[in-house]
Amino acid sequence: MAYLLEGRLLELCTCGASCPCRPEGEPDGGTCDAVNTWHIDRGVVGGTDVSGLTLVALSRLHGHVLKGRPVVFYVDEKATPQQQQALLDVWTGKLGGPVAELARLIGEVAGVERAPVAFQVRDGRGSLTVGRTIEARLAAPSHGGAGHGSVPHADVCTTLPGSDARAGEAAAYRVDAPAHGFEIALQDYPVVQGRFRFEG
């Protein structure tokens, strides 16, 4: 076994409706700016314990999801160099398993940065902050659960293979990363959240 990872995921993007990235679909307006966050409650990669760490991917998709996209990874600053490399080896597909399938949606790694990450998301509420670059405040859905929460867990575009996704809403969603071409400021936007268990 190369890895066993269990934890919670939060996915935010700039599409305003239920995820349109189906096998024949494309993002709203042809472009999707997304933040995918994996908080590892319990996990080991090889002999390296990565419990309690968080990995964040900031990406921009042009066209269909399977074309891949350039991604900037933000690694929890609490990670040691060994832990950081272990996480990147998993999420870039080098260690195979279910996350290698997820890595097909990533493509090029455009950068790796370290930052303080605060992931406090549970039961549809809470917050995410990544240094001064990314901030999201969550609230209960205000539109009866419509939006990203309807993404089927077996969909080709899901970042939760084998897991269930749930409805959520970001009362505020901000990204300030001009060096990578990202400036986002949205309110009351649907999100995907859920739990994951990856074993490979």
C-alpha cells in the first residue's frame, strides 16, 4: 500500500450552477477558476504520517475538464519537506491508485507554494483561509440545496471519486493571486463539500 488518506474536501469554483463539466459539457462561459482543498484527518504515504495537513489546488480550466489545467499547489506550512513531497507525489499521480485518476484533471503543475492554511469546515459551515491568498466563509445553502451539491459522486468531473458530495454555499469566496492571474471576489456561491477515503 502506497497511501491511505481520509479527510474532508471543499471545492469552490466560479461556475454559477450545478457543475457543468459532464462528459460532453464545458464550464460556464468556457472557463472555470477553482479552489480544491483536501484536509487530511488521518493519513500515511509510504512511511510518512501526513495527518492534520491540508493541500490546496488553485486552477483555471479552459474548455472540457479532461483537457487538464495548470494548477498551483499550496502546501500547509506545517508540513516538513518529506511530508510535502509525499503529498505532491500522491496528488500528481506518481503513486498511482484512485488519486492518479483525479490527477488526470490537473495536468501541468504551474507552481508549488507554502502557506499557513486554516481549514475549519464541518457540516456545511466554517471557513478556509490560505495565507492572504484564499478565503472562503461557508453558510447553509440559501436556495434549497440547489447548485454544486447535486454533483453525482460518480461523475467524471468529481474530485471525490467513490465518495458522496453535499450541498453548500460560500457566503464569501475570495482569491487574490495576481502573480498567477487570479482575482476572484464572489458572494453566495454554491460549493461542493464531503469526505474522502483514498487508498492506493
